[in-house]
Amino acid sequence: METEKFEIVITSPNAKDIKTITMEGTLDEVKVKTDHIARENIGSIVSAFATNGFKSVYQKHYLSAIKCLSAERLSP
């Protein structure tokens, strides 16, 4: 697979805060990174765009999380 540059955009639930992360890698690596960021930012919309692209190539959004008492971790 080819390495490309991507921009990962994190939009907060109220759309007041927008963060952008630039990443270079394959589409599969970007999907894994986007999913990881979405799990850390519950409620935020996380989208991956090709650099200078206007259409997202991957998008992830978790609305809520459940705390697992036995494993003591959050599960989206």
C-alpha cells in the first residue's frame, strides 16, 4: 500500500472546538488511529481526510461509553 498524507479532524460535540492532526501512513493505519482517537474523545466526531481533500475517507463517532466493572475500563 502507498503512504499518503492525511488530516484527522476532531470536532467537539458542540462544534466549538476543532482540532487537526496531520499524519502520514496508509489508509489502514489512519483507520486504526481514527478509531483510537474516537474512543478517547467520546461524543466527538473524528474524520480522516486526504490532504487537500474535501471528502472524508473515514469517519468514526461514539455517542456514549459503558464502564465495565470487572475489567475497570470504558467500552464505547
